[in-house]
Amino acid sequence: MSKYIFDLIRQGEHQELDFKHSINDSKKIARSLAAFANKDGGKLLVGIRDNGSIAGVRSDEEFYMIQAAAEMYCKPSLKFETKVWEIQDKTVLEITIPKVSADKLITAPDKNGNFKVYIRVNDENFIVNNIFLKAWNKKKFGKGVLIRYDEPEKILFEYLQKNQSITFSKFCKLTKLNRYKAEKILVNMVVLELIKINFSENQISYELVKKQ
């Protein structure tokens, strides 16, 4: 049965898999749980070092900290599944977090204790921005989107046809729009799936959606 865990470990950390050497902060782990749930769901392997070696879970306390993270520090609370594996005389916890329904977003506390929406991108967790949230709300409540192909939209598409992505500040600078008007255009473009949001460690940017 341990082959299953070793197969997971060989994948390395990615958008639907994270390794945790240990759990010592329920608020911090809540961000990972929320990020998985808000994206595609995923798994935490607790007792696994970042390099994939097996450290083992130290005590039952780590399970209860995950439980506290899901029930107390995720809003709304999250359900998860747990499997316990005994490998090389060490205990590994497999925590499976399902994807939440499309009409729900899970929040978790940031470092200042403010509840934010997190998503999982590749092997990182990111706080979403206002454009993501406003686009999500428009999709959820089925609000209509009116698109005008005016000069700002033309500038945006022409720029993205020549460049892979654009930042919000660059879009404002190119179009000379105020932040409110620029944000409104990008929100509508995201809702219509003409552009998508890219989250990375350095910045948030926008790129054209490539149609199949």
C-alpha cells in the first residue's frame, strides 16, 4: 500500500499536492486548505519534507490542528478526508480537500488576521485581487456584461497580441484610464473569458485566453 504514497511523492509538489513536514499553525494551514478548495481541490501529505523524504507525523496534535484550521479558520468551514499511512515505521497523514462548488469561495486569515480568498496556482497559494472577486461575483449572480470595443479595449488587445501579458498598472498607463474604469474593463474581459488572470510570486498580470 505504501507504493501509493511513494507515487504521490514522486510527483513533487504541484497545484493539487503539497508536502508538510509538520503542522504547528492552524491559521497558516487554513490558507492551504482554502487555496485547494477554491481551485481544483488537492491533497496535503503531512510528515513529508519538501525534498520528498519521510519525516513522519510527531503526534495526534497535528491532526487536531488541521481540524481546527478547517472548522475554525476556514469560512465557511471545510470538510476533508483523512487517511493514516504507516511507512518506514513512520506515520504519514493524507489530507484530501475537495473542490468547493462554483458559487462558493472559502476565506482564511492572512498574517494580520484578516480573512482573504486564497487560490492554489502551481505549487503556491495566492491571495486573489479585486478583479478576480468582482468577476467571480458577476458570474455567480449572472449579471450581464456590456462590452464596447472602444480605444482602451483596442489598446489592450493590440498590446496582448504583441506581448504575453500586461499588468494592471501598465494597462492604466497605456490607456490613461483611472483605476475604476480600468478595473471595470478587465473584470468584464475576465467574465467573458477573453482574458485570464495570472498569479505569480512577483506580480499579477493578464493575458489573452487562447481558444482551442
